[in-house]
Amino acid sequence: MTTQLKITNLTKKFKNFTALNNINLELNSGEVLGYIGPNGAGKSTTIRSILGILHPTNGQIEIFGQDAFKDASKIHEKLAYVPGDVYLWPNLTGGETIDLLLKMNNQKHSQLTDELIKDFDLDISKKNKTYSKGNRQKVALIAAFSTEAEIYIFDEPTSGLDPLNEEVFKKHLKKLKDNGKSILLSSHILSEVQEVADRIAIIRNGQIIQTGTLEEMQYLTDTLVEAQVSGDPQELKNMPGVSNLVIKDKKVSFQVDSDNLNNTINYLSSIGLASLKSTKPTLEQIFLQYYKVSGDK
Ligand SMILES: Nc1ncnc2c1ncn2[C@@H]1O[C@H](COP(=O)(O)OP(=O)(O)OP(=O)(O)O)[C@@H](O)[C@H]1O
Ligand SMILES: [Mg+2]
């Protein structure tokens, strides 16, 4: 395993505003790194710095051991990128655009390109100006997936895709990963990257507040349970995997890790269950929980 991308103490300021505050991040070969954070957290700023579009105020970004800003053109020979907002030449067709994007990266339209067009079910004869957001995203994704690179960077790639196309995206992402490629995948929705990411980095207000594997961030996979019971639910206090327990008369709410979900639901059912609601925590709730744990406000 080699480190393909290494960000060290990166700070990016726009005049007086600090968009990135001393961030550290690594991307290894054959790894999918999920980069999660709410709107305005600094995901795209990080990515634009990686691409050498923005000059760091402080710190270093090394890709394949080279400097992201100074050696950008050399690095880009082995890097594929799909931006969050895809803008395309309005009067070219989707097909022409895919071929042009490939040509700009010294790539050729291949069998894989045709397979991708079919998989994403894109009508390539239409002009870009007639495409919806999702279709524009497909054009950029098809070009990126048929590019032979070492690092693939996707900035919120599935925000415009319907669930079927999201599955197509995941299929091709897994193929890249199986071929040992490195992938950075940004999103503001945890569930979008949970399935495919080996590691996750969480950014908020320009700072990385957590990095680790999903197992290491076990609490991310906790389920929120709200129930109305007929018996006395006090025993929940002693049950493993249960946290943030609130009991109010016959109403209970708590979080439980996936290993103990079954036990707790069985227990609730044994004391008499009038209603039950279980949900995965949202990104906001995870942040809130993180702040509670760290005592940071
Ligand atoms: N060129 C710029 N000049 C000034 N401020 C900027 C500039 N680019 C980004 N910012 C600010 O930096 C912060 C981070 O923006 P960024 O686009 O990186 O967020 P993001 O995590 O990608 O959010 P989103 O999920 O909405 O895409 C925001 O507060 C944004 O307004
Ligand atoms: Mg963004």
C-alpha cells in the first residue's frame, strides 16, 4: 500500500476567512476515502487545492510524491476529476463532449466508454444544453470512469443521480477500487458513501474532526430508536450497546449499535410495544454527538 495523496497542515484563507484550517489527510492506493461534511464545510476547497487550482496559504499537498500546485500538469496525467457542478459546452452533444473530455486527458473512446454510456442509460445524441443536472453529471462521470488514471476525485457525484444510476455509479467505483485505484469521494450525505468507503474523514467549518474506518467510527452506524412501551423499560440502562437513553413515562428513546439492535428490540417487544420507530442518525446528529463526546462547543 502506498500513499498516493498526502495533505499536511493545509490552511486556505480567502482574505480574512479561513476556509481550511490546518487539515491533514491521506489517500492510499486501492482505497476509497469518503469525505463528508455539511454545505460550506470546505470539501470543494480541499479538492480544488488538490487539483492545484487553489494555492495553499500554508501547508503541503503531495500527489505521487509531487507538489500539487507546482507539478499540477504532470500530476493531472494520472488524475481524473468530476466537479460538483458540471458545466458543459452547450452546443456539443453528450457524445461529442465525452470524446472531447477524453481527448483533453490524452485518452481514447474505448469499449469501456460504450459500456458506461449503456450502463448510465445516457442518450448521447442530445446537446448538453438540453440535459438535466443528472444527465450532465453522467457525461462527466462517463468520461472520468473511462479515463485511465491512478487517482479519481469525485465531488458530490451522486447528488443529481436517481437511485438506479447511483447503483451504476457504485458498480464502476468498486471496479476502480478492485483495480487498485485511489478514490476520493466527497458528499454531505453519510449513507451515500458508507457502503463504498474504506475510510471516512469528516470536515466541519474547515477542520477535520474525525478520520477513521467505519468500524472505528462505530457510533456512525448506531440506530436511533424511539418507542412507546406498556411495561417498565428501566432494564435498557443495563443493556450493552445502548447510549443516550431517555425514559419519559412509557416513552423511550436511545441509540444502539448494530450488534445489539436485535437484543434491544426483542426486549422492548417482551415488555409490550405500542409503537416503534428506528432511524439512522443524520450527519447533523452525528456531529452533535461528536461535540458532546469531545466537550467542544
Ligand atoms: N473563492 C472563494 N472566496 C471566498 N470564499 C470562498 C471561496 N471558495 C469557497 N469559499 C468559502 O469557503 C467555505 C467552504 O466552501 P466549499 O465550497 O469548500 O464547501 P463545501 O464543503 O464544498 O460545501 P458544499 O457541500 O455546499 O459543496 C464556504 O464558506 C465558502 O463560502
Ligand atoms: Mg462543494
